[in-house]
Amino acid sequence: MNSNSVRESVIAGSWYPAKKEVLESQIDSFLAKAKKEDNQGLMALISPHAGYVYSGPVAAFAYKQIEGMKFNTVVLIAPSHYMAIKGASVYNRGAFKTPLGLVEVDVELSNKLIDSNPNFYFNEDAHREEHSLEIQLPFLQRVLGNFKMVPILMWDKSFKNCKSLAATISSIAAPDTLIVASSDLSHYHSQERAVELDKGVINGIESFNPEMLSRSFDGGICEACGAGPIITAMLASKSLGAKKTRILNYSTSGDTSGDYSRVVGYLAAGIYL
């Protein structure tokens, strides 16, 4: 593979360990403490994207569910934190590099999205410094091993945009495709307020009602930096036949830092046939 087509890690050594052995050990320790539920019919995950010392224990509850499963392609939907973009930017070349090796982009499927819907396109600048997508990769590499991915970044969380993106994603997804939505929940509230806000997200996911959850986000009833990815993943999964959801774990940064004055909420959830 041409080295120019490899996106180097921008967060190894800061958001997660830069050394392969240390990173593997950390992920394995998180997974060992996570509970595995009945994973029959699992087709989508919601996972947080903070530094591993904060959100890794929660993310492990999402990725524990796919141990022993086989997915050839992972559609990763993550929020754009640094650039306000229309529609969604889908990476359609090369591979992403982490300390655990290369994750190859499913170029064919990425281009199918771009060819099928003008709301999909490639904006390299949006991906250059973004952490929300890359942070999911070492967990996926450790649990799935070999897979290809369709890396999507979005900023516009409007229901109209989510619905358009989800319709196209569901049209190109095969049975061996896993959908992952990357999102943290409320940011920098007191523990009590964070839990109150995050209940709105949990209720929307538990009821599997993306329309209601979208209205809750718009109305300030709850918060999530990955509101768009969550709604899009829910809509795409519904279109592919999903019938139920499960909250796998929830905590805040206070549970690991001990500082409950300004916390960030973290959630792991699954969507099932």
C-alpha cells in the first residue's frame, strides 16, 4: 500500500498508549472486566470516544459483545469536532494506522456511498485531526482482528440529514456489516445534572425511537456530541430489520477521575435484530 494513502494516528501516546504491547494489555484488561450479554442478532454498537483511561472501561462493554463474531466490514459513524461539514465525509482511500497495525478502508463501499448520495463526499481536512473515529479502531482490531471499514464523519445532526445518510448506509450494508456510532454524552456538568441529561439519551435508545431522541437533542433535553451518529445508526439499523436495543453500560468521567464537579457521560449500547 502506498504510504501516502495511510492516515497516521494522531492520538497514539495521548488518548491511548503508543506502544503495541501496552495498548493490547490495556484493552484486554478493560474487556476482562466487561460483561457479555446474549449477542444474537447484534448489528450495531454505540461506543464512547474519550481517552481510554476515562471511557475505555465503558467502550469495553460495547466491544465485548462482538468477541467471537465475524464482521467483514465496519461502518464507523463519528462526529466531526473540528469542522462544520454538510452531509458527511466518508474516507475512500488507503488505511488508518494505529499501534496495532493498519485498518484498511473498504474503498468499494465508501465509493458506493459517495456515488449513491450527494450528501456523502470526501473531505480530508475533516478527518486529519479527528479523534472520535480513530479511538474506536484499537478495540475493533483487538476483538475482530481482520476487517475493513467505512469511516464516516458528520456534523449536521438534523433528522433530515441523519435520515438521508441512514437510508444510503442501509442500502449498501451486507449481513456481515457492523455499524458503530461513536459518541460521548453530556459534557462538563455536575454528576447529578449529567445523569439527569444522559437519562434522556438512554430513554431514547431503550425505546428505539430515533425520532423522539432527535427531538430531545434538538430541545436540549439531552446532549451527545455524537447525536447525529447515534440517530443515523438507529435509523439505518431499523431499516435493516433491527427490533430492539440494550444499554450495556453507563458511567461518567467522575467514576474514574474522582472529580464529580464537571463530568462527561459515557454509554455503551447494542442494537439487535
